[in-house]
Amino acid sequence: MSGIGQAMAAVGSYTGKPLSASVGIAGGNSSVSATTASGATNALPGGGERYFICFVDGGTPPYSYDWRRQNGGAKTSLKDSSKYLAYVAWSGMDIGEYSSVTALCRVGDAAGAIVETNVHVIGITRVS
């Protein structure tokens, strides 16, 4: 996939190949210019989408995903946060206002191993 910025992997170990995970941003640059006061990044005006994506290696499938918002404005949120990706949504932003979402993903596997990724940020600025 093009346009994916990837953070360093977090690693947890158990017998067999260790479970590891990393998080990135897919769908373009991490900065989003919004032209409406609210929306979801999978439906940006003018096209495009912005979401956090988690890459998993090793461990024992199936995997569980738990996206954890670390900080960000009250006007942003994560959607579909129990999947390998989490869309960013926003609401009530004024023209020129900037907000962001910072998140990490906690991944578990069928053998009980758990790892957390490093955090990543998606920023949103309303432009009109």
C-alpha cells in the first residue's frame, strides 16, 4: 500500500515465533483538510480516506485488536476500533480549527500473547 507511514514494532514473546505489531496511517498523508464540520475519514469531501492500520506478524491467529485513543480533541473519535483498522471521525469543527487523534493498538493472539504498538497521530484541519 502506498501512503502508509509505519511506526516501530512492539514485540512480546512466548513459545514459537514472537507476536509483533506495528501501526501506520493509510489513505494518504497524516494531515487531513476537511471541508465540512463533521464526517468520517472514509468519506472525505473530494475523496480519500484516513485511518490507522495495524500490521501483525507471528503469534497464533486469529488476532484481536483493541484500538486505544491516547489523546486528541473532544471533536475527534475512532470508528470500527475492534478491527485491524480504525477510521478517524470528527464533528463540530469550526473553519480553521485543528484537531487530532493519537492512538495505539493492543493486539492479542489465540495463544494469549499481547503486544501494544507505538502511537501514531492523524491531524485534521477544517478549511472551509
